[in-house]
Amino acid sequence: MVDYIQPVRGMNDVLPDARSVWAVVETAAEEVFEAYGYQRIRIPALERTELFCRSIGETTDIVRKEMYTFEDRNGSSVTLRPEATAGIVRAGLSNGLFHNKQQKLWCSGPMFRHEKPQKGRYRQFHQLDVEAVGFVGPEIDAELIVMSARLWERLGLQSPKLEINSLGTTKSRAVYREALQRYFTGARDTLDAESLHRLDRNPLRILDSKNPDLEDLIANAPDLSEYLDEESKVHFDGVQKLLDDVGVEHVINTRLVRGLDYYSRTVFEWVTDLLGAQSAVCSGGRYDTLVSQLGGKDTPAIGWALGVERVVELIMAEGLPINEQTPDAYLTAGGEQARRAGFSIAEELRAKLPNARVSMDCMGGSLKSQLRRADRSGARLALILGEDELAAEKISVKALREDTPQVMLTLDELVSMLLSSP
Ligand code: ATP
Ligand code: MG
């Protein structure tokens, strides 16, 4: 028995048949981001551990128990990025991108969190991430949220529902934090170990608890909206009005606090009821203190990230049709001379038709077996190069998906034909 090396738990291969759905999501996102004037940035997967401790927060689940942290060969503590925002802000500061300038940025790539793997929750997963740095809002808050709504529309997704909330400023939240601490301390005996841990360090996070036994207690907790400062209220109203103006439906969820410490004011989450417990497909918010926390000037900022795996699963769950990435033409050639000519012809076709997908049979064997593979590939046309075709300097074209007669064409005729029926 062969003993294959197993993959690391919670880290998945994305196989070619799933790739087309991934490509649909990635292409649609890129088009939306560019339509709104966001520019791509690429950042390292590995950062100094300190970056995440200082930004995401020492009391969060991510920093406390989910990071892939290790010492590199020089003994420096490094961490595989669990999210992109901190890295983007770090990159902006390292490269002077925020010097008297605003930035609208996006990036994508794998993130790493040592969580309990299950459907929709992996240890390596992928995010598409947008960040706007240097804007006070509320237009930018609304713009970012609208972009996500437009992405669902473009993908044909119906189920995501938008929940929004305002966390207020750091100052107003501190008052709320005290009220919450008082409330939950009064019910100390009913709290579970996790919530007890959060009680002293970050009582807001108790609201995030998924323990059903705490549901009533949490439902009756003081309401964040009653503690909002005036400026945050005006800001939040502004965001909602803009969303209303362009028809983006939303509900206010005053229990939405998000798991990372750096958020302030607007936070939001797109949730679906089609993915079981892993209901959040996209989430984000404003982080007005993060840039200064990481050593920059006081700079307002906001961003969101979507989980590509969850969006891909949602596309499947909603049963949306996805175009298969099958070849337009599959080239078969019998005999050594024909194979050599066929190789060049396939190259010429790709050069003349940049949008066409041309596959070359690289296996050889009889034309019959090559044509069987042409059929299995899902190609629309089989191109056949045998001795007759070589002698006539033509190519036979056989339709594989419809009942039309086989024809022999010159290369130019074939190019025109492919151009006229893409
Ligand atoms: P959750 O509440 O599901 O743990 P989160 O609040 O930790 O999500 P964020 O840190 O805001 O998530 O990340 C943004 C998005 O990334 C989420 O909305 C989700 O779609 C996706 N995501 C987060 N963690 C994972 C994971 N372990 N596996 C797959 N996708 C994930
Ligand atoms: Mg999480």
C-alpha cells in the first residue's frame, strides 16, 4: 500500500472542477473593485507577530488561540496572517502611502487561523479584502457596503442579508463597556468559562457568544445604541440614508460587535441562512484608531473582507448556474508529422484568438482515441489533422455538441469561423 503524505488538517486543495466557481467570484470581485476605483495591493503572508497583537487585540480569539506563530531561523517571532487589514495598514505605513493621501485598496489571498475545522471554517481560507484609508465618511462607509451588495448582484446571489451597527467612538464605547461589565458581573454565576474570561478583558465580546444558554441574558443586556455619542449617531444616520438612496436594504443589529478590537463606529456583516452555523459571508467596519495605533498619524479608515470559500459554497447552495470552463476547440492529430504541424497550428489559433480556449491532445495514439478524449473534454469542436488534411493544408472541423456535417477549412477560414461563433 502506498502511504501518501496527508495534507495539514483544515487546509484544502482547490481542485480544477471547483476552480471555475472560484474564478467567477474572483473575476466579479475584481471588476466591481475596479469599477469603484480601488487599486490592488499585494502583501506578504508572513508578518511580525507583534503586528497582529497590537492591531487585532490581545484579548480576541484570533490572537489568543488561533494564530500560526513560530520562530523563524533567526529567532524572530513571525505569524502567518490571520487577516489582511493589519498587513495593509503596515504596508501603507512602511511605504508612505498615507502621507497626505487617501487610498482605496483591495487584495486577496490565503489567511490562516487555527480554528476547529468544519464546513465553512478552515485553517487556511481565502479572503477578498477592500480597505479605504483617509476618508471620514459617511460616503465611504456606504460606498464600501454598496460595493459588496453589487458583488452579490453580479454573482446572482439572493440570500445575503445586511446587518449594520455603530460601535460609537472609543470614548463612548468605554462608557458602554462599563455598563456591560456591571450587568454581566451581576449575572456572573450564569456565565460560561469563555464569557468569564471576556468579562474583565473585553465584555463586549460576550455579546458575540454562540452559547444558547446565554441567549436570554444577552438579549436583556444594555443596548449599545443608547450609549452612542452624538457625532457617531449623525454619522450612522448618514450611512443609512445613503444606503436607502441607492436601494441597499439593511437591518440594524445592535448586538453586532465583531470579533476584532480595532473597530469603531460602523460595523456590518452579510449573513445567510443557507450555510448552517457559518453564516457570515462578508464582514467589516470602520477602524479609525488602527493607523495611529500602528505608529501612523491619526487617520480614519474602513474595510471589509469576504470569505471566498463561503461565497463559493453559497453559489452552490443557491443553485446558481456556472459556466463550465470547457475548451472551444480540441486539436487531434494522427502521425508524427501531423502532430508537429498541429502543435504550431494550436499556437497560431491562440495567438489570433486570445479569447478562445484551444486544447491540444498531448497523449497521441489513434485518432479514434484522441477524438474520444476530445468529446470527454467538453469541447465544442474537434480539430482533426490527418494525412489528407496535411496534403490539402487544411484542418477538418467536427462539431461535437450539435449535428452539423464535418468540414475542411484553411487556417484563416477556421479563425473566421471561431471569431463569428465564439
Ligand atoms: P466567524 O464569525 O464566522 O468566525 P469572523 O468574524 O471571524 O467570522 P472575519 O475575521 O470578519 O470573520 O473575516 C471575514 C470573513 O472571512 C468572514 O465573514 C467569513 O466569511 C470568512 N472567514 C472567517 N474565518 C474563516 C474560516 N476559518 N474559514 C473560512 N472562512 C472564514
Ligand atoms: Mg472567527
